[in-house]
Amino acid sequence: MNSNNQNPQIKAQELVKKHGKKAIEIAQRKINAFPKDTHSREKDFALMLLTEVENLTEKLGQKT
């Protein structure tokens, strides 16, 4: 696992740069892939990733 996969901020920036506001849907799909009652590092990372993506896309909307 490289350091980009361990840092949700960097991964979120990559997603938003590549997909724009659709990055929210992509991050949400990652979360939805986990069973609801599951708790794991991977799910925690996906939740942090979604939060970062939402923050970044919100900033994109403010620039326009």
C-alpha cells in the first residue's frame, strides 16, 4: 500500500481532480460496498475520504 492510499486528503484531491463533483458519488459507492454493520479500517478510510471529497467539491462550488 502506498502512502496515497493511507491519506484520505491526498486520495480525495486525486478523485476530485479527475472526476469533479462526481467524486462524491464514487466515494459514496465505496462506502455502500461495505455491509452496514461492518466496522473496519477500510470502511473508516472510505468515510474519511467521502468527508474530504465533500469538503473539496464544496470549495469548487464556491469558486464559481
